[in-house]
Amino acid sequence: MNLLTDKVKKIYSRYLLASFGSALISSIYSLVDTAVVGQYHGPEGAAAMAVVAPIWNIVYSLGLLFGIGGSVLFAMMKGQGRPQKEQNQYFSAAFSGMSIIAVIIWIAIFFFDEQMLTLFGANEELLPLALEYLFPIKCGIPLFMLNQLLAAFLRNDGAPGLATGAVLAGGLFMSQVTFSSSSG
């Protein structure tokens, strides 16, 4: 990709469609999960999903934070023609930072799950159901954050379609885990 010689409209469209697709896919998963859970557990299920959603969004956002932050620096080094080893250091730093934060979040959610859910609106009636829905998220925190990190790096490495595919595959996996645990 060369912004000076390539057609900017084509480049912009390629990355816009991939980014929009990834965001749309993530939104659809959340909507479908809530609808399915609402059908299975009724209004209480939908309310419990709404209580769990902020935790999910925090995990998602932190994955994006490390992915986008590191991949922008990676792309900058790549654009400057720096050696591959220097470029890879940004991936390593983003991966390491994300891993540390994932472990901290993992520990916090495992030990303070009830307090967090109460903070986000769970009452005594919703708490057991919200804890049930939080369980697969607990198990998938590092994987979901890694998915967001890798998707951002793939977009900046010239493979936006591959990034959208990665987000789709990760979302399908996490949706299946969430649905399987809530229906069984």
C-alpha cells in the first residue's frame, strides 16, 4: 500500500469495509446472544446479559486498545522501512502488555465476579443467572483479547480481509461457548 501512488479511494474502501465488517459482526453477536438468551430464560435472561455486557465490553475494549495501539506503531515502523526485527518488537510489546492485563482482569473477575456484577446492576434475583453467563467469558478472556490484538495487527499488515475473518471466527467460537453454557 502506497498512499502516494495507489488510489486512496480503493485503499480506504478496502480498510473501511473490513473494519466496518468486524464491528458489525461483533454487534450482531451481542444482539443474537441477547435474543437467544431472552428466548431461553425470558426477561430475566436478557437483563442478566445486560448486566454482563459491561464486563464483556471492557475486555473487548482492552483487546482493541493493545491491538490498535501496537499495530499503529508497527505500521509506522513498517512504513519507514525499518527492519522486521524492530517491527516485531511492537507486536511483542503489545502482546506482553495485553497478556499482563488479561491475567489481571482474569484474576479480578474470578475473585470479584459477584461484586462486579452487582456494580453493573445485578440484584439478588439476577445474580445467579448473570454468574452463569459470565462463566464462559471468564474462560475466554485471554482468547478474546488475543483475537482483537491479532485482528488489529493483521489490518495494519495489509490483510484487512483476514482480520475480518479472524474476528468472525473468534466471535463464532465465543458465541458458541456462551450459547452452549447457557443452554446446558
